[in-house]
Amino acid sequence: MMTATRTQQEIEQDVANIDRTLSTISETRSSLQHFIRTIKKNPNGPTYIHQFSEGLNKIKRDLNRQSVEVENLKVALEYAQQVAQVNAFDWPAIKEIMNKETTNNEGQVDTQVETKKETGNTVKTEVDRLYSELSSIVLEKHQTGSSKDHDNVPIDFITSHFSQWMNSNKHQHHHISGKFLEQEQSITTGSTCCLQISVHKVLTATMDLEYHYPSDSLIIHRYEIKGPKENKPFWKESKYNVFQKITLIAARAFEDMTLLSAREALLGLLDWLSSYHHLFTAPCHRCQKRLQYDSPQYKHLPPVIRTWVQRKNATDIPITSTTVTTPLSSPTKNEPTTDHQGITGLPYHIRCFNTTV
């Protein structure tokens, strides 16, 4: 029995979302190929380690975006499965066509197997070697004999801006606390640290951050978002659906924020996390409800989206609920007539946000 129907417009949007996801998969493949070419270059080059790090981060961002897009295709795919069950599709004929397409490509795939194995071994060997080098690249700042450029690199960029943010508008940040699990350390291109942000009785976010001085950018190497009293290893996801969903949303949020300058990215990140202080109490900006059914996996959730500010010239803004950007919505009877562009922290259910873009 079909649980829901979808309009022609929704089906067309589903097709567009599937096409976008396939495009993301293609981009991920291209990123991997570029990364492979990078690691085959001369490892003694002056920018080799930075290119290696950027390549890994690009692949990670692509995979995060891909996971978010795939997650939000579930409703469309479930509907497609229901339609297939109630209609007499000629599956043998469809399968035969697919088998022919696969057979035509088998020869080409077979000739590439050995090359891919060799490439995989090369990548693994190079990753192991570079991680060994990267683990020893954190150096104390030389007091003498350093170059002029290195002397100008601030060694406490993240620490100082975090302190300034905490001291500004204290009445707004009273529900936020933060501590450095690893103090900020100077490296050849800037500084690194591990920062933990706690939103009182709501969530805890832990992030490995790097300030890259030459490009004036903030790099988020890894992060986790969990419940305030939840104990788990860094690499495991939260046991709570709401924080699993926010973690997926954070993948796109952080990708957008790190396109800004380092200072704007850091302050935007702190403002965005701070806006979750009323996660369980604030109603959705559109439907004015506190709970909404999300999916069979996540059940009912509060408004897990919080909008964030993007750079003004950003043009690549996909129109799906997975790409959680600051929405421009058409006013409704329950929603004030306001331009939301540039506003940080507006709460939305995912389905409600999807109807505003």
C-alpha cells in the first residue's frame, strides 16, 4: 500500500536531486584522481604537504556532501519502490538492457583492474609516509633565525578570536562554554588546535581546526557533534538521531563557512553552533511546530536546521533540503514577510526548509 503520493513537480525535483547526486559522485571521483596525481609529484616540493592536505580535505568534503544528498533521496527512492510494487514493470527486459550495457563495459573495466590495484597501493604507501611526516611537522616557533614571513604568522589566531567572541555580547553567549582539548600550536603555515564547544544542556561539538596563514583560511580537519553527556569514541556517530542529523547538516555548513576568510569562518562557526541553544524549544520558522516526522530512520525531530551566512558572491546554491543554506522563502500566513538572506540561526525542519527554497 502506498503511504503517500507525490506531485509532478515533486517528482521532477526528485529527478533533479538524483542527477545532482550523480554529479557529486562524479566530482568525488575527479577529486580522487586529482589527489592521486598530487601524491605522485615530487614530495620534496615546497607546497607538496599543503597540496596533500587540501586534497584529502576536498575528498572528505565531497564524501560528506554525497552522504547528505544520498540521505535525503530516501523519500524519493521509497516512493519509487512503492510505485514499482504496484505496477507491472517488465523487469526482465529492463535487466536485459542493463546487462548489455554492463557487458559492453566489462572489457574496459578488466584492463583497468591491475592499474587500479597498483594505484591503490601507491596511495596507501604515500599516505602512510606523509602522515608520518605530518605528525612531526608541528614545530615550536623559532625565536631567532626565522624568515620574515614566518615571524608574521600569529601563533594564537584561533585562541584570541575565540576569547574575543566569548567576551563580546556576554548576555548572548551565557549558554556557551568552550575549552581547548589541545592548545593552539604553531606550525610552518599557521597554527592548529582542538576546540570543544558546549551548548548548555543541548550539545557538544569537538573540532580539529587549522589556521592557514598563507591563504587566510580556516580548515576543519574533523569534527563530532553529540549529546552533552554522551561518551563515545571520536570516530563513532552519536546514538541519538537528532545529533546524527545535525552532523550531516554540519558537513555542508562547514564547507560553506570555510570559503570565507579565516576570521569570518571562525566567527560564523561559533555563531552557528551557538544558535542551537534553543534546539529543543524553538518552533520551526515556517510551520511554527516543534516536532515533525522526518523519515523512517530518524522518526520525529525538532527543527534541526539553523541557517548561516554565506559569502555574498556565492552562486552555487542547490535547491534541495540537504544543502542547508540561508533560505529565501516566500511569505506565508504563518511567516513574517522578511528577507532571511544573511541571518544566522533561523530554525527549520528539513521538510519545511525544502519548501522555502
